[in-house]
Amino acid sequence: MGLLTHLSNKGEAHIVDVSDKAETKRVAIARGQIVMDAATLALAVEGQAKKGDVFGVARVAGIMAAKKTHELIPLCHPLPVTKIAVDLEPDANLPGVRATAEVSVTGKTGVEMEALTAVGVALLTIYDMLKAVDRGMRIEGVELVEKRGGRSGEWRRDEMDKNG
């Protein structure tokens, strides 16, 4: 593991100076899921939730959250993201919904936090829209799956899981 770049030599939190870094294309993919009762999932899939289109609203919430990550996470840089895709897949085997977000930027720092934030907020939005019928829903496994670009190059969860 590397050094904590958000700490000064005195241990004080600060935003990292990226002014000397090269601008490169950077991509991050994150995922997570929300587990719920099968009947709750059926309501969402059939479009019968009282609050409306669960998947449409959650997708837009995830996109908006990715754009505002620097406002939510204190030491994140504001980034001019070039792509945000949030995919929500109902899964009857959970039962629940699997969320994936892919975020891209051409810049001096990565978009891992933006992808993770998009997934987290999309899943929280699903919870909010369905909580009237299922307060026992669980958000699980929010994690970075892949990142590409920048000085550290590529990283994939599957490779990391195999190699420790």
C-alpha cells in the first residue's frame, strides 16, 4: 500500500496538488446491490411503487451524485466528467437490484469516488422510493471494480481478489 496522499507531513488533511500530473483519460467502474423482499422487487419492476419510476429516478440520482461528488467528499477535486453511466438490473435471485456505474474523465486525477458515489446514491434512492413497503432492505457490496488511466495504470478487483 502507498502513502496516504491526503495527509501532510504533519498529519493534517489537505486536497492533493495534482497540478504537475499529466491529463489522461481515466475510467472507474463501481458496483453494489440492494437486497429486498421479492414482493418489493416486483412492485418496482412492474412500475407500481407509489413514488413512481424507481429505476429512472435512481439512475438520474446516481448521475447527479457523480457530478456532485466533490461537494459530498471533502477532499475530492471537482472534475469535468465526460461520461456517467448508471445501470440498474433487477435480480430475482437476490432478490433485489444490482447497480453498476462507469465514470470517465480526461484529467489529472481519477474518478473512483465519482463511480462509488453514483452507485451508493442510486441504491439509496431505491431504498427511499420503496421504504414504505420494505424497511428491511439492505445495501451491500459497494465496491470499486476497475480503474484505468493515470500514473498507477489499470486495476481490476478480480485480479486483486486472486492475488491478494
